[in-house]
Amino acid sequence: MFQFLLRMNLNAKSLYKGKETVLMKNLYKLGLAGILCGAIVGFTAPIFAQEAAPAVAPTEEEGQIASFFKSVEVSGFLDTYYSYNYSNPKDNLGSGGDFVRPDMTELRAFDREHNSFTLDNVEISVFKPSTEKDPIGFGFTTNYGEIARRLTFVPAEMTSNTRVDNDDFTISQGFVTYKAPVGKGIDFKFGKFATWIGAELWESVDNPNYSRSLLYQNAIPFTNTGLAVSYPLLDKLTATGYLVNGWDTFVDNNDGKTLGYQFNWAVAENTSFIVNGSHGTEQDDDLSPGADGNWRHFWDLILVLKPLDKTTVNLNFDFGTEKGAEGIGGGFFASPTGNNGKWWGFSGIISQDITDSFGLALRGEYFDDNDGARVGVLGLRVSEVTLTANIKIRENLLVRPEIRYDDADQEIFAGQDNQLTTSIAFAYLF
């Protein structure tokens, strides 16, 4: 549709310095010009009017569809890496969903491959927020690559000398949201979603370091399935309650449910404090009959500080305990001894932006699993230090070289009590 804007601004000045005949001649000329312009406008007006006619207004249904797509947010990224473990992990017991892979880097969540170029994650997220005007929303996330096998949590067959992988594709999140018009608005989330616990995410691009911490790998769940209800108690304090199946269980494996909570307090403009909790039975009834009374209690504290404009400090403390969990290694079954197990740890991350396109992140942490409740190795205490460079080549291209050193009380790293790894990762955001 074309629009034509016709503006006419006539400024006339008459200087009566001549004779009357000159004035009459000028008026005669103006009259002829006026008649000619009128004729042109008369002939062309229908044409211009036809071209300037507005388009047919969209129907109500078409307007609703257009409004829907405008409110939907789509994002994603591709993450690939190369890692080398100088301990040459060929004698490891194997950890995680594979169990029988001897060449994996131990105590890692996702960047486990040694001396291999690896597609870690291709992620696409679709999200429609709930608002007062449009209270119904949704979200889902799909993943492909190494990370999908860890987020799926399909039990792997423990067959000797055989690699068993879970699916390379998974829907890690899928939920519906609703904002109820009560008070300041009560937000409901129903479905499968990323856990509320922990200071890190499985999306590497959203973490200061490329590799995930020991706490993220060993102390907490990755996903939960159930119901979340959130409400702002104060302007800077939001409380959320959770009722879920359990830790990393898409379908509940026992008769109980897990209760959780989060208090997110924006203490000041540069300070925030988060308290997370989780309490419930996690052991599988089929694997451990009568284990419904074996409760798992877990607390997670996070403090985020910004002492300077380009400096961020992230502090995290975890503590957990579970009845009948001694030596079970974070599994869904009860310990044969029936003894209780506990685990705890803390981490600190300092992130410094040197320029708009270059930054450094230094992480140090300690993880205590002396009872073997999470890893399954009695007497295990581990510390690690990680240095990561974040280099933004373009707005949507990130390069991340990293060096990491792990040290343990037990010889769990290919027959050694320590391991040194280096890696370089590339991420493309879209």
C-alpha cells in the first residue's frame, strides 16, 4: 500500500509598484494556472485514491495469531569442543550414563571425552512468557549431542567391555505456565524443567567456565518434573515452592514426592542471595523395596556479588544427607549396609571482563563425599581449580580455551589421585 502526502504551502506577496494592467495580467495568469491545476487534480484524483486505499483489516483470528508469534521467543546455540586429559584415562571405571567407558574423564558432567573433537550440545529453546494481558505461556527445550545422553537418564545396560549410550536427542524441558491474577500475580509452572538448585546451568554459554563444577556434576540434580508456584513476597524477595517426582526422574520411581523451595532475595543492586532446598524420597521402590522412608535432604546457598562494574563473584555452598545412602553413588537404590550418607562442598568463581570481547573466569572448589553417597567411592574428597578465557570473536561467536586441575584423596583418575585437562570450545549463538 502506498501513501501519498500532498502538502501545499502558498506564500504570496503583492508589491503594488506598477500599473493596474500589470496586476490584471498577473491575476489572469494565476487564474489560468488554477484552472489547469484543477483539471489535473480532477483527472488524477481517482487514480491516487485507488492506490491509497487502505488494506483490508485483518480478522480477529489473524490478529490473535500475529500477536501470539510476536510474544514467542526463540533462541539457541551450537557448542563443540576438544579436550585432552594428560592422565590418559584408559583405566577409569567409567562414570555417568555410560558406566563402562574406561576412557572418560572422571567426575565431569558433560565434557568427558578425551582426545576427541566432540559435539557437546545443539540446543533450541522456545518460550512464551505469561503476562497479565496474556496469562498462559509455555516453554520447551530440545538438545542434541553428548549433553542429551546425560539429560535423558535412560538407564544404561551395564555390559562389560561394551559402550552403551543413551539417546543423542532429548527434550530437556517442556512445561506450561500460568499467571493467576491474585495479588501481585501467582506464577504456575507445570511439566519438566531445569532444576532450581545450583549456581550453574547445563548450557555452557551461560556459565563463566566451560566445564561444570564438581558440585554441579555430583551434588545436585539436572532436571525436575512436577509443579512450581512462585510469588513475590516483597519487591526484592520472591518465594517459589516445588512439588516434583524427584531428582532427574521423568516418571516417579516410588510412592513419594519431593518438596522443594527457593527464596531469591535481591539484597542490593549489586548483591543477590538465594536459598534452595529439596526434601523427599529418591530411591527406587523396584530396586530397593521398602525404601520409602529413606529421605534425602539437601540445602543450596548462593551469593552473587558485583563489587566492580566488570567483576562478578559467585559463591556456592551445598550440603546433603540421605538415609541408607552410604556408598550408593547417587543411584536410585539403598545401600546394602543401610547406613546414612552425607555430602557437602563449596565453590567460588571470580569473573573479570577485561574488554568488551575478552574476559577471564577463575573457579576454585572443594567437594566432600566421604560416605560415597554421590560418587560411590568411600573416603572421596576432591578439589579443583579452573581458568577459562572467554573470547568473543563476533557478537554470536564465542571461543573458550580452558585449563583445569583436579586433586583427590583417592586414586580415581586413571590410577592417579590427580588429573590435568586442557580444552578449547567454540559456541555459535543464534
